[in-house]
Amino acid sequence: MLDLLFDASFMASVPRFVTPILLAALGGALCERAGVFNIALEGFILTGAFAAVLGSYFSGSPWLGAIAAMAAGIAIGLVFAEFHLRRGGDAIVVSIAINILAAGLTTYLLRAIFDVMGAFSDPAIVGFQPVRIPLIADIPVLGRVLSGQSPLVYVALLAVPAVHIFLARHRLGLRMRAAGENAAALEAGGVSPRRVRLWALVGCGTFCGLAGAQLSIANVNLFVENMSAGRGWIAIVAVLLTRGRPLPLFLIAAIFGTVDSFSFRVQGLGLAQQFTDMMPYLATLMVLVALSWWRKRQTA
Amino acid sequence: QDRFFVYVSPDPIGVNAFLQLGQKGIEAAGEEYGAEVRTYESRTAAERLENVNAAVNEGADIVVLLGFEFNDIVRQIAPTAPDTQFLIVDQCIEDRPENVHCAVFREYEASYLLGVEAGLLSETGRVGVVGALDIPFLHRHTDGYAEGVRSVAPDTEVDVRWVGGENPFADPVRAKEQAVAMHAAGADYILSATSGGDFGVFEAAREEGFKVFTVDVNHCPSTPGHIVDVMLKRVDTAVVQAIGDILEGQHDIVMSLGLKEGGMSTLALEGDLLADSQCLIAEHPEVIEKVREVAASIIDGSLELQDPMFAQ
Amino acid sequence: MGRLRTLLPNPEKAQPLPMRAVLSGITVRFGDLVAVNNVSLTIEPGEIHAVVGENGAGKTTLMNALFGLVQPEAGKILLDGNERHWASPQEAIAAGLGMVHQHFMLQDSMTVLENIVLTAEPVGRLGFVDFARARRLLTARAKAHGITLPLDRRVDSLSVGEKQVVEILKLLYRDSRLLILDEPTSVLTPREKERLFGVLKSFRDEGRAVVLITHKLDEVMESADRVSVMRGGHLVSSGPLSATSREEIARQIVGGGLPAPRQRTARVAGDTVLSVERLEVAGRGRTVGPLSFSVRAGEIVGIAGVSGNGQAELIAALTGLRRPLSGSISLLGRPIEALDVEARRRAGMSYIPEDRQRVGLALAASISENANAGRDDRTAFTRGAFLDRKAMARFARMLIERYRIRAAGPSVPAATLSGGNKQKLVVGRELERGTPLIIAENPTWGVDIGAIDFIHGELLRLRGEGHALLLVSSELDEILALSDRILVMFDGRFAGEVSGAEADPERIGSMMTSGAAELLPEVA
Amino acid sequence: MRKHIYRTLLAGDLLSWLGVAGAILAVILVLMLMVGAPVGEALQGFWSGAFGGRRYAYLMTTLSRAAIIIGMAVSVLLSFRAGLFNIGGEGQLVAGGLVAALTAILLPGPPLLVLAVSVLAAMLAGALWALLAGVLQLYVGVPLLVGSLLLNYPARYIASYLVAHPFRDVPSGMLQSHLVPQETWLPYFPGTRLDIGILFIAAASIFAVIYSHATLHGYHARLNGLSPDFARAVGLPVKKLALQTLAMSGAIAGLVGAIAVFGIHHRYIDGMLVQPLYAWTGIIAVLLVGMIPWAVPLSGFFFAAVETGAAGMERAAAVPKEIALVIQAVIILFVASRVSGALSVSAERKGADDA
Ligand SMILES: Nc1ncnc2c1ncn2[C@@H]1O[C@H](COP(=O)(O)OP(=O)(O)OP(=O)(O)O)[C@@H](O)[C@H]1O
Ligand SMILES: Nc1ncnc2c1ncn2[C@@H]1O[C@H](COP(=O)(O)OP(=O)(O)OP(=O)(O)O)[C@@H](O)[C@H]1O
Ligand SMILES: [Mg+2]
Ligand SMILES: [Mg+2]
């Protein structure tokens, strides 16, 4: 029964689920720390997923697909910047609009370019091949978790410490934190918070683009409408819970991702599909409740 | 060219072979009977209603509707649109207005045959089937399959799972995960009835190295060496045929298509197609033998299967 | 980013080059409001140059223009004779200007060092910050002026005095040759002030130019070399201190006659209205209290102290905005610590909050909507569940008149009011309720002399009518001017009580002292 | 909120508004040309698809969509004005629709009574679902924005489960409940296929306008929205206000769900209230007009027309109807980025201090 849940292929599937959430959350963290309330991660991811398929389909290379995804993510980030930073639109309003824009544009282009509605799959879409890491691969269970994953999984893992160090010690990182905490002070020092936030949005776009690529050309090789399916929101919760700190962020993302892949397994136990579908969101909500409660205790 | 046919799909057609067949059928009918043809794709319950309304509004002579999703809608609209004929495929509604016709398939006959094959071929004593959504209609695939398995291998376990999620009929991601999970649980032969999700299952088969059965059209070439056999559902020919009958002025047409009528089949039964189908079943003559036996007994009625759709 | 390197301090360089700044014909406009009107001014090196004037006179704006924070509409800025234009303050900073702003410009969650290097970071490879280098340079400079500060403490753990020191260190680190300090002493204890001026003088003696914006004339008199007076955006006068006098300056500030200093008519206090017993409240980090005191009818009890010593927590507990940990509060003999805000107000309490922007008013709402909020006599402006807009407007107009609020009318957003008029609206709304107890928290913060005088008058009037007033203020002068009894708060406790009659600033000042003073050198 | 209009008109003089309109049209045009659509026919199709048809059949479709969207818009309007960022309308809508259908199916009795009870039950269900998010925020500390959103998913899947297993209409072959009794169906306006549900929505809209401008509760709720610190300091019962307002929002969302059941689908079909993004469209309809109550029905109708018009455009000129979403989003980006602001705390930050 338990072995039915925790078989090796389950272990192997966990990173597949963690990575998109983790990458998106890292992007969200940059925005959070820089003081941009970006709740459009869902839209960012979706755009990335579509661009990845587009890029891979026309170039035949998953790497170019990933690059296209990052470019698209950055483009959406710039749209966000234009309307929030430059035109002064409310971040929440802009976010909602961008989520809708992404959903509409991807489905529209899907039909405009490939003349299909719903989902697009084609042999010409080349996905990432699993990377086999020599020694690690031979470790019994762990081997299947750490080795044989898509390159983006390793990118995500490396990104966690990278972002942490960047925020702690890099000039731009320092300024992002300042923009998020006391922008007026930054401005008085002669650095425009807007420019700093623009960079945060660019970074966010890059990470979310990769998150999308992991979904559409690493986990599978195709694009499906609304493929992000709530992951962006879960990433946002992770960001809010950890206030954008990369290391805790990794833990939370790992939990959510594990529950996500776990929910597939429990169907085997005859649990109604609707309840397994619900699990990731309930888990998210519960973690949220638990932490909020704990924080309340702390402050009070 | 004054005739005007409209095909309303219940869901986005996308990679959904079944809905693609419907479109193929309507286009063929357009050719054959010289009619202008339009396809309205729907994504939501509201859109289905609006599309059928629109079809009537645009003055369609015949509206072809795939799937049970349209029952209520037809009941509502058909009486108010006397000069439009409705053809529902896959579903027959009782006490229907006379401008409503239907063509249904007995999928369970073909899935039964696939089950027989799985039962005979499985080495692990465990086979699986993944359906898009836990709805009665899809039990025609899953239950028929399970029946078939048990008929030849009583103690082989059948693992049944559903894709579910946001869009069950077009979610290769979830379909793939379910297949992987079932294989991890020991299933070595898996029937995929997930329409849009099938590609995901094929990918899983390629990566994890198990064998799959599939439905609607011959996918074998897309994943050589992994697809055993295919349930053929001849929606296109059915549509053309039914429209012909309608145009002849027949009233209240009810088609039920199974092995007997040639509306349902599997590649194993199609000597001519089988040769270059690239399906694994071709390498198991003894299984083919057995399957054709069973098929024959279903056709001559000596073996009676009842429709799982209304079981439960 | 090459420029950043150039403005990094360089310890070898002993003396900074002197720099003379000349402002000529500067005009700054905000919409149709002329904040600074054709002002010409020279700032000499090796001088402390005081700039005084009432609120909104344009002091800050003028300096912001010099510093590149606002773009003047007309006028020139010359440094050592050559005209300069700032695209951003960064350029002004690079040119050797430095500014300590009216409000702290600090990142609370960062360390002192991070705060100091921010926007002038010494970068190593790939743009990573070279903190070690910054630390070396900084300690060298600080020592030169005998300043010590724990560079690795988080700023939010510092006292306000210490924060002010961090602001100074920022300028030192950037080796600013012209330092602008905008009301730097408003948050400091007398002792800290003394030491701050010590440092400023040692800056001056090094040949740096120091501009000191202040409202406090004694500071001007004891430390400035030159003084400029602004009024309504114009420069009224500018010259050496020796050439003018305290009274002269004061008259120039208000433009004509000074309001007569208020006389508190002696008055015997009545029965106890508010009494607080061993009250303890959770504060940031530490608990505030236990505090015990009482306020009687017809007296003003002043709570003095540098802000951040627990006054906010005390008031939150009294008004019901925060649950106390323990202790009892009774109003007119009735225990109220369990009641919520509304119940307490009904029980006879009014509250003039310090932060009119957020707490005192809903800026986006109209004056009328603000005026009628929290009224006890709801029936007076409602019919059943519905509002009587006319009655609401009537009430608002009445306040506007009675409290001389400069406003376009009851239906304009409160945001369009000037700071002083915003404050008058808050004061009016609260005082109009005529409750036995009135709690006033820095009621004249950031408003000009005219408004201050008016508000003080109102508070004294209510005292005369036998209301009990609790006045919390970080302005010692205000406390001294109004209070019958003075409680001095330090580090969450009362450091002592003195009666208003024999209160003397030195003594109270010493009670208010915080640790920050030790960071600055004693002045010989 | 009239202030918004002023600010908008001041912010953008006529010229720049023309600029905005131009930009929006440009985007739409580019998308059309991308699929090589004949622009003339497309626009023609858009117009007839939104307002035309035999005996205005398409206009009726637009109205019936508008009813749902406006309803959801009114629901969030009440929350937003009170500074409650409740984006859980979807969950409340689903709760209402489901409960309405199940009550009508299970409850015996005279049709009108059953209808009335079902509608009330639906409103109660919506209110409770909204309150759940409110309680999470006020007593647990889960931000409403996130809490309300996450609660959408359990609502969706619980409803799906109930119509998939216990209350499923098995023979229909779909994930859906049984039909509600035919006598409880909302009648159509004579000679049309538009049900009278829209009258309920009109009533709700009128209520919202009066509530927002003329009632003490609306006044206090708004003060709380503009500055919670202020509301607390002047002794308004902020928690009670928030919960009551959320309950009202939820109740209206529930009402909308009931109307979708009794007016349009006559049963609860899995996903029927989720997939069309009614809740989100409602939200942007509110944002478009900067939360001005009387303007909300207009923008709701406008967005409904964009959607049905796009469908018409697809029929007439093969322009994928998904363009509707793009159009809506672009409009929000350009327009709302000038109107919005009072939405989040940024409103308070605007009033720069003087001293
Ligand atoms: N950003 C701004 N927008 C609009 N008006 C402004 C702005 N900044 C300053 N003002 C106005 O310009 C005038 C001068 O303001 P300034 O801050 O220079 O006065 P001040 O002399 O510094 O007063 P205080 O002593 O209160 O600091 C005031 O009327 C103020 O309201
Ligand atoms: N946020 C704002 N919105 C609109 N107008 C404003 C705003 N801030 C200031 N003003 C206008 O600028 C004028 C000066 O504002 P400010 O608050 O600086 O007055 P002030 O000179 O400081 O007066 P006081 O001494 O009473 O504060 C106000 O009368 C007001 O009309
Ligand atoms: Mg100033
Ligand atoms: Mg002022």
C-alpha cells in the first residue's frame, strides 16, 4: 500500500512538480523583495510554456525553446513594468489583466499559428532529454530523484543559493531590498526605485519563463490551454509565506510540489478524483493557516 | 450549394481524435451532398448552448452534435427550430422531437476485445486503464475492457484511473502521470481513453517502457513498438451515412453501431489495415486468432454484452 | 557605474577641498503652488548656515532643488563658480553634496553598514559589493571625528538618536563637502543635540559647508554662523548671525507681530477622570510599563520624551487600539480596559492621533465624510439605515468655520487640505465631541506657528472648561507651555514627574536621555 | 468614488484618451491581420454577434451573459469598496449554484416556494463561503487575497464530486445533477430565449448603488476601505463591517449562481460556472470603472458584448473568439491603470505629507 505510493517513479516525479513552482516562486521573490506586488505569476508561467513550445517547434531545439520562454517571460515583465511602473497602474489590477491577457493570447495564438484549440502536440516539438549524472545515478532511490531529470531541474536547484547570495551581497540585490523596504530612501540616495523594480520584473520574467518551459517541454512535449493550472498562485503563496527569502522558499516549494505529485498516487487507493485534485490547494491553505497562526502567536 | 451543415463540438477539438473524426465526417458529408460546412467549437456549457443557438440562427439545415453534452440543449432548442435537423452522435435522448436523430456506438464491444488481448498478453498479472473522467460514457471503455480481461485471465487485476483536473479531456500532463503511476504499480498493458491526453500516455510508455492500447484512430506509427492495438470508432462514416438518411427524409433515425455494423472495430480484426499499421498486435497471431473468435461470437449474438453506461 | 567609484571616500586625502555653492533666482512650482519663489542664496565653505521659516515656507523644497531632488523651474546652481544641472541626486552626491532629510531615510531591516554603502556601493567582481573595503574606509573617517557605531547592528534596533548618527555617517562616507541637514534635532534629546552640533562644528572647521534647516531659534543662536529666513517661498533675509537678533529673526519668520505667549491661568484640578494602574503593554521587542498615573478634570498632563520610548504603546492601550498585557484603566471611575474603541469613546474619551495622514483622516474621503465619522449622535445625520447628506455637510461646514479650516468646501477630498488644516479638521472633529477626557498625541506636529497657536488655544480652553487632557508630545517646548504636570517617559517607563510650574528643560532633558549620546564625542 | 472620474479626466486630457483608444484598436487590428481576417466582415460579425441576430437572438445571448457578469461584478464591487480584496467570487458562485440546484431537486413542495427557498439557500451558501475567507483573514491572519482565491478550488471540486457521485444524473452520462423541477425554471421574456433572471441582477445593481452612496453601513464600510487605521481609531466596528460586507458579496454571488441554474442550465453541470471565467470578468468589469457603482452594469454589459461579439466575429470571419480575452485585458491595462489605485493601500500612500 505505502510502496504503492512511494515507489521509485514517485520519487522521480517529485522534482518534475517542484521545479515549476520553485522557479516561479524565485521570480516572485525578486518582485516581492523589490516591492512589486506581482500576482501575475500564473500568466507569466503560461506565456513561458507557450513560447517554449513555439521555440522548440520552429527551432527543433529545447534550449532555443527555453530561451524563447525566457524572452517571452521578460516581455510580459516589461508589459507589467510599462503599466505599473511607468503608467502607475495598481499592481493588483495590472496583475489580473496580465493573467487574463496571457490566457487569451496563448489560446488565440494557438489557433492563429497552429489552428488547434485546446491542446497542441506535434513530433516537431523537441523536449529536454533527462540528464544522467554518472555517480549519483547509481544511488538506490535517491539516484532516481537527483539524476535523470531535465536540465531545468538543476537550473532551479542552483538558482536558490544564487538568488540568496545575489540579494545579500550584490549591488542590485541590495538596491532591490531597499526598493522593497524604503523606496524613498533609495530615491534620496539618487537611485530610481522604478529602475530597480524594472530589473526585478525582468528577473521574474526569466524565472517564470523557465518554469513554463519545464511544464511544456520537459514534463511533456506539448502545450495545453491554461497549462499553468494554478501553480502560479501556489508559487505566490510560497512567496508570501517566506516573504521572498530563497532558502525557506525552497522548502515550501518542495512541500507543495511533493503534495502535488503525491495527489496523483493516492487515486490508486480509490480516493475520488475530485479529492485528489483538491489536495495541493488544501495543503497550500493548511500550510498558510498553520504559519499565519504561528506568526500571530509570535507577535502577540 | 444552398445546403448548410454545422458541426458543434462539445470541447475544443485540439488533439482529440474523436472530435477530429466528427469534423472529418462533416467535411466528407459536405463534399458528398454539396453543402457549406462550418465547425463551432465550444469550451464551456454556456458556449455549447450559444453555439447551437447560433447554428440555428445562421440557418443551418443540419446540426451535427458530438456527445451527450447536448441533450438538454437539443431538448430546449429543437422544438423551436422546426426547419433544422439535429444529429446527435454518441447519444440518444428519449422522447425526442422528430427533427432530432441519433447515432450511438457500442464501444464496449471493441474495448472488450482489447481487454481480451491485454488479458492474454499481460505478464505481470496486472493491467490498467486510464480514462479522461469518471463518467458513465467512459465506462463503455473501462468496464468493457475489464470484462474482456477477466474473460480470459480471471485473476488479472485491472487498475482503473481517471485524468480529472482542470480539463480532463485534454490534459496530457495528468494523463501521463496517471499512466506512470499505474505502471509503477505493476501494470504492463494500459488502455488509454483520455482523448486529448493520449499523447501523454504514449510519452510515458516510451519513457517507462510499457505497452498501451488506444482508441479512435491508429496512433501506432507515432509511438512504434509501444502501441498494441487500437479501438476504431468510425464516427466519420457514421456521420456521412446518417446525414444521407436525413436528407432522404427519414424520420427519427436511430443508428446503433457496433462490430456487427462495422461502426466499431479494432485493428486486429482488420486484416488489410493491420499489415502496415505498425501495431504490436500484428506480432501475436495466436492472440489475433482468439480475438477474432470472440468478435465473431459477439457479432452472431452468441456472446451478449450489456451496455456499462447504464450499469450502476 | 564608474562614477560611483569616484565618489568613494579616500582616507589619504586629509582635508576636503572647500566648496562654495551659489543659488540664484531659484523658483520651484508644484501645480499652481509656488513653493520657492526666486530665491538667491550663497553657502560659504567653513560655515554653518541656518535656514529658518515656518511650515511650507519652502525650506525643504529649496534644498531639494540644490540637491537635485526637485527640478527648479527657473534659476541657476553654481558650485565654485561653474553652473551645474542635476539629472538626479546621484550627480549632486558625486559633486560632493550630501543631505540628511527631514524624515529618516533608512532601511530598517538592513545593517548600519549596508545602509551607509547603499547607492554608493564599492563594487568588486560582477557587481558584488566589497563590504570589507567599505568598512575600512568608513572606520577611518569616523575616527577622525571621534564617532563610533556598531556597523553590524540592524538599524531597527537603534534608537532615534543612533539613527540620526547613521544619517551623518552616510554623508561622511561619501565625503560630502556641503552637508544639508533638514530639522535634524527634532528627534534628539538635549544631550544628543549638543554632541551633534559638536560634530557639525568639527565638520565646519574642516572646511565643509553645513546647511542647517531648523525651527528652533536657540539652536540657530548658539551654533550658526549665518542665517537665512524664508517665508511663503521667498527669501526674507540672509546674513551673518552677528548682524541680527533672536527677536528680529522670529519677527521675519512670522512676518510681523508675534502671537503673545499663552498664559496658563492657575486652576485647581477637579476629580480624577482617568486613572491608570500598573498598565503593561507589549511593545516592539520589550514590554512597556508598568505605568501608573491619573489625569484629573481641568488639568493637562503632559507626557514628555523622545518618541519611541513607549508613548505610542501607552496611547494604543488607553484608546483601545491595543490590548494591554495587564493593569487596569478606569475612566470616570468605570473600568474600561475590556471595552473596545467605540465603547471607550462613548464612555467619554476623544483621541487626536499623531498621524493625520493615516489614522486621523481618510484622505481619499471628503471632508464631510471625515468630519462625521465616529460621531456619537448618529441619529443626527441618519434616517434609519440611510444617510442624511445635508445634515452631514452642515456639520462639516460648522467645523470648517469654528476651527478656521482653509478648505474649498465640505465635499472636497481631505487630501487637498494643507497639513495644518488637515490637523485642524482632526482636532475639530475630536474636540467638538466635548468628552471629559481628551488624549492628544503630538497635536501640532509639522504645523506652522499660526496653527500651533490656535490648537494650543483650544486645548487650554477645554482645560478651562474642566475637561481632562492627556498631552503626549516629543516637543519639549509644547509640553512646557501647556502642562500642569509633566511625566517624562524613557524606555517604556516614567523616568520622573515634575509639576508644570517648576519644570526646567535641563532637568527634563536629562530624564529623556538615551544611550545615543555616547556615540558622539563630548565637546570640550 | 466620484473622485475617480475627476482624477481620470484630469489625469488624461481628451487627447491622451484618444491615444489610449488608438493603442487598443491597434492591438486588436494586429491580432486580426495575423489570421488574415477580412476586417470589414469581422467588425460586421462582431456587431451582429453582440447585438444582432434573428429577432435579436444574439442581443439576448449578450444580455443573458451580461446578467451573470454584472452580478459577479456587483458582488466584488461591495467587497472592493470596503477595501476587502475578495477574489473568491468563483467559489461563492459555485457554492450558490450547487446549493440552489440540490435544494430544488431534493425539496418537495409548491414550485414557487421551492424556488424561493432554493434562491435563499444559494445566497446563504455564497455568504458562508465568503465568510470563511473573512474569518481566515481576521482570526487566523491568512491574507484575504490569497485565502479567498485558494478557497475557489475546494468549492469547485466539492461541487464536482457531489454531482459526480451522490447527486449525479447517471443516465445523462455527464457530470451533472438532475434537472430542477420544470415548474421552477425562470420563464423567458415572451418571444425570446432570455430568462427573467436579469431582473434579479438589475435589482442587485440598484441595491448596490443605494447601499454604497446612501446607507450608513456603506459609508462606514467605505471609510474602512479607504483607511483601516482611521476606521479603527474613530471606533468603527471594523471586523464586523468586514464580515458583514463579505457576507453581502457572497450572498450576491450565490444569487448569481442560482440564476444560472434556474434561468440557463436548469441543473448544476460540472464546471459550468468556472470555465467561463465569470468571476474574473466581473472583477475586471469593476476595475474598468474604478469602482463607481452606477457604472458597473454598463461595463459588465460591455464585457459581455465583447465576448459574444468575438464569437460572432469567429463565425463571420474566422477570427478566434479568444480575442475577447485579449481585448478585455488590453482595455483594463490601458484604462484601469489610470483609474485604479484606491484599490490597494497605495491609495493612502498617495496623500503625501506636508510637514
Ligand atoms: N511634492 C509636493 N507636491 C505638492 N506640493 C508640495 C510638494 N512638496 C512641497 N510642497 C509644498 O511646497 C510648499 C513648501 O514645502 P516645504 O516642504 O519646502 O516647506 P518647509 O519649509 O520644508 O516646511 P516644513 O517646515 O513643514 O518642512 C508647501 O506648501 C508644500 O505643501
Ligand atoms: N496631496 C495634495 N493634494 C492636493 N493638494 C495638495 C496636496 N498637498 C498639498 N496640497 C496643496 O498645497 C497647499 C500647501 O500644502 P501644505 O500641506 O504644504 O501646506 P503648508 O504650507 O504645509 O500649510 P500648513 O503649515 O498648514 O501645513 C495646500 O493648501 C494644498 O492646497
Ligand atoms: Mg521641510
Ligand atoms: Mg506643512
